[in-house]
Amino acid sequence: MKTLITNIGELTTNAPTPEHAEGGGDLRGTLHDAAVLIDGDRIAWVGPAADAPDADETVDAEGRALIPGFVDSHSHLVFGGDRAAEFEARMQGQKYAAGGIRSTVAATRAATDEELRIRLRGFLDEMLAQGTTTVEIKSGYGLDVATEERLVRLAAEVTPEVTFLGAHVVPAEYADRGDDYVELVTGEMLDACAPHAKWIDVFCETGAFTVPQSRRVLEAGIARGLQPRVHASQLGPGEGVRLAVELGAASIDHGTYLTDDDVTALAGSETVLTLLPGVEFSTRQPYPDARRLIDADVTVAIACDTNPGSSFTSSMPFCIAVAVRDMRMTVAEAIHAATAGGAAALRRTDIGRIAPGMRADLVLLKSQSRVHLAYRPGVPLVDAVWKDGVRAV
Ligand SMILES: [Zn+2]
């Protein structure tokens, strides 16, 4: 089955070619009056609409904008309960601290698989409707062997991008015995979770895990064939970025407080810095300066970090709008970070771009320009979504 999407007024490919690059070597690879041919689950052809090949069906984009499906490389979607009261208190002046995670742990342990599954699928539907076609999902609200295993198993039902985050925070029953908990995470818990996961993650932060503890967690995961990614420098500066770079992590996430040495280390590395604008928005923390990172040639991703504590949005368009307004990214940079950047943060070469051979994950906007994603915050601007070549919205 071949589907031609034609009459695309503005096509963001993230795959520039010399003859098509706008303004000479633009990273976004913008084409006008373009068409995209989908063959099965892949993109078969991209080019000027006037040269488009034949297809079994044709979709008229009516001059509107088409972008790659969003790649959300950081989420925590399997949990019970919510923390609306905590959010409300925070908006009235209470400070955010990592320990709030424990209240979600109790609700998650109490929930059945089916309750968690229904919730998870609801979030995924919400995300798809807003243009997100790939989602990474972390565990981390179980913090005991049985519940962590349930969380990675449920996540693996819906995505290949599953992250074991047993080292999210030290659970209440291990208070003041962090090293004992790390022993559990790197032993019995890892044994139970590794078969369902691709990634190992740790929250390397004051109030969560120290640098030596984080190293133990990541190295144990690597030894089991998992690939590292790290939560760090969210609440203050620390050594997490350098640990992530040293261990070849695919991504360090948050990076709200980065030193110049951190930025230099990231710029010379394969590690992506994943910005989470929803977190600063809903914790009232200062925003990291994305301009500083991009100008230093750090690869940047944007993700929603959907979770009940620090960022309960699932909307990539919202995060793009915040990144543009408050992190000083251009709209084109923010969309690149939310697509190709997310793919790099997941070490995926088959998504995040619109080019022959890539997965046909596409988002048709209601507007003629991608700029509307930041210009019209909060407005539903996604008209149609294709996931693996199938019209999903
Ligand atoms: Zn997170």
C-alpha cells in the first residue's frame, strides 16, 4: 500500500540535502510545495510535489505543514494516583524536593496491573493525538523487586524504549540505608527487570543517589547488557554529567544546573542533553539556557518527562512553546530537538527524520507553518498523525 501526502506547504525533514537546504546547510531540511510517499511502514520518497510518483491513495495537505512525529525520550507513564494537592501547594510557595516520589510509590504498589495498563494506554492516546509517535517509558514508582518488574513489563507491552529506573529514589523502608538499597537494585531487582528493559537509569542528585552509588547502578546495568542514561543536575550542580559522559550514556536528562566544564564535556561527547521544559514550568525552577548548549554544539533533545510530580503534561507542542519562550531556542531548533534530538537520545537511526528508508512517523499540522507550535500555545494544532505508515489520528 502506497500513500502519497502531497501539496505540503512546508515540510520539515531534518534531513537536508545540498540542493534542498533552505538558506544553505539548514539543519531542518525545509522543503516547500513538497510531497512524501509512504510505502508500508516506511518513507519511500521525498521531494517536490510536481515530481511525485504514483500511489494507491493520495492525501491533500492543502498547503499545510508536515513534520516528523515527535520522539519523547523521557517519561514515567506507569504509576498510580496523582499529586494534584502537592502541585497546588507548590504553586502557593512550597518547594519541590525529590522525596515527593515516595507518595506515588505507595499508590503504584497498591494498583493492579490492569489499572496501570488502562492509565498507561490513556496517556499514550493523549500523546499520539498531540503528535508523539515514539515514547520512552521508565519504571521507578515501584522501588521493590515485584513492583519494578511489573512496571517494566507493562511498559514493554507498548514500547521497545523501556528504562529500568529502580534507582529513582531510596524508598521509605530503606531510609538511611541507601547503600543497602543500591545492593537490591543492582542485584535481585536488576535480575527481574533487565529482561524487559533496554536502558538503565539513575537519579544522581542530592536527596536521591550519590555519584558512587549512581556509578554502581549504571555499571551493573551495563554488565547486564542495558545502555545507560542519567537523571542529573536537576536540583543543583553535581558530578552526574561527567559520570554520564564517562560511561557513554545516550543522554543526561534535566541539566538545569550545568557548569562550563559540564557543557565542554557534553560538547565533545556522544551524550545528548535532554531538556525537560515541563519540569521547570511546573516546579518554578529556573530554566536552563538552551542557547548556551546549542551554541557550544551540544546535541539537545526536548522531552515531556510526563510524571505525576514534577511535570504532568504529555504535550510536546506545549514543551516546544516553553523551550522557545523560556529557554531561548528558535522554533526550528525546538522542533528538531523534539524529533531528531529525541531519536539521538534513544540512539535510534530509523525515526526523527523524513527521508527514504525512515519509519513513516509523520504529523500534519492544521497550520501552514511549524512556527504556530510555539506561536499558538495550548491550541490543538495536530490535524493527522501517521505511525509506522498507518493513519493513527
Ligand atoms: Zn524523569
